[in-house]
Amino acid sequence: MAVFNDRIMFWLTRGLDAASLRQRVLAHNLANLNTPGFKRSSVSFEERLQQARAAGQLPLARTHERHLQPPSAAAEPQVITEKHTARRLDGNNVDLEREMLELVENQLRYNAYIQQLNSRLDNWRVVINEGRR
């Protein structure tokens, strides 16, 4: 149904997907905290979304008014591996404090996406129930 396929819902669900991917990547980093030579990874989504928005790459052309907009490849979440840094002599660059801080930040971001998504769905619920809760 096209009613629920608005841009805001699309980007909120994309944000949730990116936060989920980030959670997996951070957990992978923590699991390899003591692995010699391991290089940490991170997920870039919000930064790429801002860059795509600033460059005007987000509004996409559709061939028909009823077609859904395809996702913009410029704003896809991307896993980036930091290959050129080393925090220890064994070549590992995972910092426990940094990873834990990013886990907390990611959880807050995920909660914000969920709250916004729930708010939009609550608005639809009110419309469907004709103003009654």
C-alpha cells in the first residue's frame, strides 16, 4: 500500500537497518579485541546520507507516478575497515572504550529511529480509527 511508503518511513527503516548493521560490526570488533593483527571496522550511514543530501543525490526520478522510489546507492550503509592504524604492538587497533561508547551511541540512535517510526505509525492509527484511540 502506497500510504505507508512515504519518504520518511523509508529513511527511518533504512536508519534502523544501518543501526542493526552497526551493532553487528561493533560486536565483531569487540569479539576480536585480543586477536593479533585484527583491524576494526565501522559503519558509515548518517554521514553518507548527509553528503548525498548536500550533493542533491537523494531526490530520484521515477518513470511512473505509482512506482516506488528506488533506494539511493549514495546513502547505503557502508562498512569501512581501518587498515592503517595500530593501537598495540600486535597490530590490533580495537579500543575497548571507543567500542563501548559507540555501542551506547548506536543504541540511542536506534531508539530515536524507533520512537520516530512509532510516532508516524501512531498518527496512522489515529486516522484509521477516525480520531478515536
